[in-house]
Amino acid sequence: SGRLEGKVALISGGASGLGEAQAVLYAREGAKVLIGDLQEALGAAVVAKITDACGEAAFTRLDVTDLGSWQAAVALTVATFGKLTTLVNNAGIFHPGGIQAETPQGWDRMVAVNQTGVFYGMKAGAPELAKAGKGAAIVNISSLYGLIGSPDAISYHASKAAVRVMGKGAALEFVKQGVRVNTIFPGQIRTPILGDITPEQDAAIKASIPMGEVGDPMDIAHASLFLASDEARYITGAELWVDGGWYA
Ligand code: NAD
């Protein structure tokens, strides 16, 4: 039987990239998966991919910047699959811009999605996760950029650093309820989030990574699977970077 047998997971941003990979792998390992995303057509395609492989999944439109939307997604998860054991705060956006270039609007949007979105997710999910108790887990997707600085992406780095510290606080707040909270820090992974990059940029990225290659979404999914599974029952408040040696 699968490593997530008996789990019911809500995955934000599950219609694309790392969220899709986690949804597919979680379902393959026996979890029932509710995908929450703004992208309805892509989300439906991921559900079809999972159900075609005999997994169980459903989609709901979720805007992580809206607490009511989160509460509706949690309620739908429980109505559809009976409970919520696992919350993956994966949805996120990226745009570049240093302190001089970033606009107040750009800053606010970044914080709303990447930082407030994770706060709302944990706030909305906590009661049902606590009800599930032992075996429940939250996996938050930060970024290696949440651990380091850069001259040209101030709002992204700040929002991802906030995810790091919120995860530590949540681990301590929820430990008595049996809910574990851990954080993954992806390095450079091949997904749509970076937009179009030139072959020169691609070469520069690869050259900066000790393993010499960008990661695959499944590299993040496998780390997430472990942290969501009972194999990680004694791990909470932990930080796992998955980056080909970049941060070493
Ligand atoms: P992606 O763009 O492929 O997927 C992000 C998903 O989040 C999309 O489906 C998008 O529709 C969804 N989303 C965006 N705003 C939303 C909102 N308000 N409500 C609900 N859903 C929303 O990108 P990805 O690379 O798969 O990113 C997933 C997570 O991983 C993000 O948090 C990102 O910051 C993080 N990350 C990615 C990398 C990388 O190299 N790909 C590196 C570090 C961290």
C-alpha cells in the first residue's frame, strides 16, 4: 500500500509545476487530493491525469489571498473526502525587482499571494487538521530565495523568508494537536514560474548549481511526500532544501 494511504491532502497551486507534481505523487501513494488553484482548465487536466491512473482527486477554484476562499476549499475537502489530514501551501508567484524597481502594487501582490496566502491556508486548515490529529501535517513551499538575499527580487525574497518563519511558529503552535509543520526550499526547478529564459540565462543557472542541472518537479514532490508521510512522524519545524547543492 502507498506511503500516504488514509491521507486527504489539499494542495494550493496544484494545477501547475511543483503543485501538479505533488498532487500526482501524493495520489499515486494513496492520498485523496483536492487541488486548489486559480487555473481551472489546468486543474481539471491534473485531476483527469490522476483519475486516469486510478487515483482520487478533485479540483476547486481557490484564491489563496482570500480567507473565505480557503475556508470554502477546506469545507469542500471535508465534504468530498471526509477529512483533511494534509495541507500543502504551494501556490506562489514570482516577479523580479529590487528596492528601486519594485512598485508598491507589486510588493502588495507578492505579499498577498506568497505570504498572506500561507497564513490564511494554515488559519483555515488548522481546525480540521487538529481534528485529524496525529498523522496530520502541513508542508509549506518556501524557496532557497527565502534564505538568501539578491539585488533584484526584494518582494519575492521577503515573502519567502516570511514563509520560513511562519513554518517554525506554526510547528510550535500546532505540536500539541499532533500536527507537524515543515518547510521545503526549492532551488532552481523547471516549471512555468520563471517564464521564458534565454539559452544564455539557462546556461548561467546550470553553471551556478553544483550538480550542474536544474531540478525536476518530482524532486520537490518526493521531498514533500516524505514530510507528509508518517515516516516523518518525529520531524516538525524542519527545513529541507532541495537544490542540487546550491546552498551547501
Ligand atoms: P507555477 O507557476 O508552475 O505554479 C504556481 C501555481 O500557483 C499556478 O498554478 C498558479 O495558478 C497558482 N497560483 C498563483 N497565484 C494563486 C492564487 N492567488 N491562488 C491560488 N493559486 C495561485 O510555479 P511553481 O514553480 O510550480 O511554483 C510552486 C511554488 O514553488 C511557488 O510557491 C514558488 O514560489 C515555489 N518555488 C519554485 C521554484 C522553481 O524553481 N520553480 C523555486 C523555489 C520556489
